[in-house]
Amino acid sequence: MGGNVIDWIAVIATGAIAAHGLTYKDANGERPWVHLLFGSIALMFCMRFLFSDILKIW
């Protein structure tokens, strides 16, 4: 367990991108599908870095 600094930076960066993409609303209060798409892709990579590289579960 642990992971190095680069792994933690990747988790934090992709987590921040996922949070922004999944919670973004435009001026009309709608969620553009592109933000949802890239937010979910970023969340997938965040989970991959966390579980595979840091926690060594996969």
C-alpha cells in the first residue's frame, strides 16, 4: 500500500476533473453531455489509479 507521489497527484487531478465535469451546470442550469462524458471518464481513471496503483487491489 502507499503509492508514490505521482500516483497521488494523478488521483487528486483526475478526481478534481471528475468532480468538475459531473457537477458543472451551464447558464441555463443544464448539464452538457460533454462534461458528463469526460467527468465519468476522469472518475474511471481516478478509481483505477486509486485501486490499482495505490491500494494494489487489482
